[in-house]
Amino acid sequence: MPCSTRSMLGPFAITFVLASLIAPQSPLAAQQPTAPAGAYAASPYLGEIRNNVLYGGIWERPQLSARDRSLITVAVTQALYATNELRIHIGRALDNGVTQSEIGELIGHVLWYSGFPTAVNATRVAAEVFEERGLPALTESSPREPNPDIEPIFSGIFPSAPYVGGLLNLLYDESWERAELSLRDRSLVTVAVGTALYATSEVRFHVGRALDNGVTQEEISELITHVTFYSGFPTGVNAARVAAEVFEQRGLPLPDARFPGAPYLDTLISGLVYQDTWPRPGLSPRDRSLITIAMTQAAYQTDQLRGHLGRGLDNGITPEELSEMMAHVTLYSGFPSGVNGSRLLAEVLQERGIPLPN
């Protein structure tokens, strides 16, 4: 027998549901995309999070417009090569006021940060969506014209690879100046992609650039929260830390919060993650720790991996099991992730006075 919504959702998510019933419904609520048939048949709890927390809560928050949320979601799903989600969100972006030419330009902008394969895939998906909606194919865009009045940003700073500096100057002298997207739009999607890819240096640089381009501190914080649902909480925590550093350097006020760069993350992590999901009976805390350690090792998410190694020890995983798991995961995620994980495990064990495994 299917579980009821109340029995499947934890207290935090139930609060989201109740709030959505009490609060006035925005036009966005009526256009929640229908999940693909069978998408959540094997994980109904995931479907509940999608419907009631992501679309019933996050997408409804007023700190970013529907158009802004669509821009950053298309950008992130392109960067992550998430084809099915990308298809849904290109359609949703059209519904939320993003034009065909803006979508085409967004794909070209994001390729600089996530690579040509992601753009080739996104271009194909966008063409399919446009055709399904009876929209004409895009056949031309504004001409390529570098802006001669812009001082090169990266002149001479890459002596080991001067061609890289030349490409970066092309990016900022030409691509960033194209009229199809505003500087504010480009900053939004660039911070979003940097967040999703755990690209710390890029996030740091582009949070500052976003502030210069008219994105507010509150919008940056909300962007990080939004992207977290598409690329994972570790990416949001990392970006929130970096954003807080930039805000502080600029003398901007910071809330008294665990994650001052994106304060709503604390509510989500304390509620949805640890209050609702970790205690669910389908997996033991030990199993959840094993999974989380494997994921953060594979993604090279150093800070999160360190924290969850300690949590794993607390949840009954032995040092020998952690050592063996790291070797196993390395075969699927590559030796750099394994070397990083092994180093962190040694540090955590030494801090706790635990002998290293043989």
C-alpha cells in the first residue's frame, strides 16, 4: 500500500507542505513541471522532496525571480550534463520568460566554464525543445566583435601557458560583452556553474564580479541555496563559505548564522538532511555514513569528506573498513580522489589517537 504524504515526509518537509497550503499561491506554483512517468517509482521519498520541498518551497521563495531561477537551473544542468533535467528546464525557462536567443546565448556562455561537450549536448536538447514547441530554429546571432575599450584582465599572468591568458581575454573582451544576455544574467549563471562544479577560485572571483554587476548579496545567497538542490549540499556549503569571505572583504553585513554566505542552508541541512533524512529507517546511520563518505571522496569534496569520516567513525565504521572502502572507490573515481581521501583519513585517525590501519 502506498505511504501517505505525512508518513513519508519528516517534520521539516511537512512544515513546508503546511506553509504552502497557508501561503497565497503564486503563478509559479501552477506551472510545477510534471515528473517524467516512473521517474520516482523506485524512490517515492525523493519524489516527495521534489514536489514539496524543491518546487513547493525553494522555487516559491521570493528572493529570486522565476526567470532568474530558470537561468541558473538551465546553466547548472548543462554544466552537469544532466540531459533529462536540462530538457525539462529549457521548457520551464521559456515559460518563465527566457527567450530562445537568451537560451542559445546562455549555452554559449556556460561552455567556457564547463566545456564544449556540455554545450554540444545542451544545443541538441534545446533544438528538440524548440521544435516540440513549434518555435523556429535559431539561425544567427549578433556578430563576434571584441570590445577594444576593455583592458585585458589576464594579460601576462600565465607565463607557463600564454594561450590560456589569450583565451580568457577573449572570454571577457568579447563573450561577456555580447548583448543577448546582460552582465547581471552572465554573473548569475557563472556563479551558479562555479557553485555546482565546486570551483572555489571561480566562485570567489565571480561572487565579487556579480556584486559589481548588480546582483545583490541576498540574491547571491539565494542562488547558492537554489543550486544546492541540483548539485548537492557539499557544493552549496563550499560556495556559502567562499561567498561569506567575499562579503566580509567588501564590508557587507553578515547574519549571525552557521553559513552566513547562504544562511537558509542551515535550516535545510538541520531540517531536511539531518532531521528528516538521516533518521529514516530504510538505511542505518552506518550505511548512510558509508554512502556519504564514498560520494564526497569521489567528488573530491575535501571539507565534507573530513567531517563525514569523523561521523562514520562515530557511527561504527572501523578504520580498516574506511581504508578498504577508499581503495574500492578509487577504482571508480580515480587515484587523485583516493590519494586525497587517504591523506584525510590519516589526519582524522591521528587527531583521534587511533592507530592507522595496516
